[in-house]
Amino acid sequence: MKIKSICYVVTLLVSLGTVSFAQTPGDVFINGDLLPNSPDLAARGNQGVGVRTLKLVHPGQVDILHTKDGKQPLYDRPLTVEIWYPATVPASKPTTVTYESVFGRANDPKRPLVPFTFMGRASRDAEPDLSAGPYPLVIVSHGYPGSRLLLTYLTENLASKGYVVVAIDHTESTYSDLAAFPSTLLNRPLDDLFVLNEMARLGAKTSKTFLAGLLNVDNTALIGYSMGGYGVLNVAGAGFSPQALKMFGQMATGSTALEPRTMDSPAYKASMDARIKAVVAFAPWGMERGVWDTNGLAGLTLPTLFVAGSKDDVSGYEKGIKAIYDGAIHADRYLLTYVNARHNVAPNPPPPASLRPGVSADDYMHYAEPAWNEHRINNINQHFVTAFLGMHLKKLDYAKYLDLPETDAAGPWTGFKPRMSVGLEMRHAKP
């Protein structure tokens, strides 16, 4: 009787939330941590990781959301960025960080903004480690909507391997300030280029910021997801089509503000930036809407890793992402495909807080991938992005991890444990 009574009391207390059990740091699974079946290059590197937030302002930008009667007012465009970097982290300083984000959409009363927090493996405001620098720069661009914290599993991982990683909150395109689509169409490539230039300024050896001497902007990669992929491909040489300009003009009351990003524009050709060496495009949006044509895709010459789900119902696969891959005939390019996956092949897994009562199911599904385990996708992405950027930014001998048979029918891919590359496809095409 006594044992049964004790068990009953413990069960009751647990159900009421009054009993908690201590966890060691190893008991907490944080985005990007390794599953037992993770591929070889998914593991974090040997360097400590610091993280800081910066507020930037891009002056004199076209305020497309207030264009009227052909008049395009200007505004100073604010941009918040999160920066992860190799750091010296003393034993007394925390090696985890709490990130603050929100569910919902600013322009949708059915999905009100709900704050939540989640953990990462980085040390807030840690001292930069200059001993092995300057480090290659990686700029990360989120989807629509999204946030600079959408891919922390990858941004932290890359910083631990000796990269400075800068993720952008694209104004008027985040959960908190979501606005009409023309702002996203216009500003994605412009934001990317501005942040690149700001990192060059702030990272100069004479700078008075923590970035001084820390990064090498002449050795930069771009990573974009969905609308972020749309933007980084344009920055990298895939100029927009006449159809894209027409579509934008119709959406933005006849504005021609997108014209300098079209393939036939002299201004576009002049904007190509030799500091950018490689591109990773997760589920890039736009091909099914005519954003690119044959001429525009042929302008992409940088090494590019595409990542897609074979059943992507947002960006499309055969007529979307794969069509971009097929049309980029002048680029050394790879296409990693998650068979049966849809669009969510890039972000963090759904935060536990998305299961709270009152949080819209749509906010859970904004992160969730229906056919795959998101933690596993994260580990696989860490592996392949590490291999790709290692080849092109660090000149490491990682080609064996990318030059693979299309499927694992003949055996597991290099870097994968037996049976663990099933459901993946890899294509490679050279110029």
C-alpha cells in the first residue's frame, strides 16, 4: 500500500508540474546536435562560437510599398543581422545562448505574434578568436516570412568550423514585420549586397568593431532559403527575366525598380561581385513564375549547391528547382534531393513551443517537413554544406563527399553509415 501511495503521489505531482528532474547539458538536444546516424561532416568543428546582434541601416532605398502614381519615395532601410564567429570562450562563460523569436505573421490576425525562445550552442558577445583568421564570410538569407534565426543549426555549425556567418532579418519580410510581397521581390538581392559591403567596412583592420580583421570578404559564400534562394541566385549572376519585371510592375503599381536586377540591364552586369565564390540555394523560389528564362539562368557561373524536396509544393521541383539546376549550364553545380520531401528542407525543426495551446497549427507546419525527420535533414545539410564550402572557400579535399552516384543503390554514399543515405539523390553537372 505504501509503495502504491508513493507512486500515486509522484504521478500526481508530475501531472501538476510540481516535480522536475535535473538535466545535465548533455541531456538537452539543441538544433544541430548530432543524431547517431549523422554523416561524417555534420559534427561541429573545434572552435568556440560567439554570437552578436548588429543593427544596420541602408540609406536612400526605394520605398516600394509607398510608390504611387509612378513616384517612388526613398527611405533609410533598417536591417538587423545576427553574426556567429569563431571565438575564445573561457570556461567561466556560458556556451549556450537563448534566442528570442516569434510565431505568427504580422499581417494575419488569424496568426497573431506569439513570442518564444529556444536554445543554441554559442556564447553571447564572446571575444573573437583571431588566431586562425581572417575567416571566410557566409551571408544567410531566410524565406518569406522568416527570420535571421531560422537556420541556427547551420550558422552555429559553420562558425565552429572557421567561418564568420551573418544572417539577415530582411525588413518587411520577417514574422514580426511582414508586409506586401513587392518589398521582398525588390530588396532581397539589394540587402545581400549591402550586407556584404557593410561586412567589408566593419571587418577592415582599421575598424573599431569586434569584426576588425576577423573576416575575409574576398572569400564569401551566399546561402539562401526559398525567397532567400531567389535573392542569392540573382546576386550570383542569374538575372531576372522580362517576365519577372512585368510581374513586379503589375504588383508594384507599374514600378520599374526591379529593372536593374534583370539580365538585360547594364547596371545588373556591373553589379557582379568577384568577392562571392560560391552559392547554396535551398528550395529557391521563382522558376515556376517565370522569374528566370534561359538567358538569365545561363548567367549563373559560380559553383552552386541546390537543395530540394522532390515534392516541393511552394517552389516546385521538376519545373522549379530542378529546372534552375538544369538551366544553369555555365555553373559547376550540384542538386541534392530529399525524395518525397516538400519545401521545408532548410529550417530548424519545429520549436517545442509550437505545440502550445493557442499557437496556430500553421506555425508548426511552417517548420515541419511531413516526410522526413527535421533533425536528420539538419545533420545532412551540415554535412553537405561543410563539404561544398570547404571545397570552394577553404580549398579542402572534400570532393569525395559530393561526387557521388545519383542514388545509393550500389551502397552507402561516402561519409554515410550503412543504410543511412537511402531517400537521397545527388546530381552533378559541370559547365
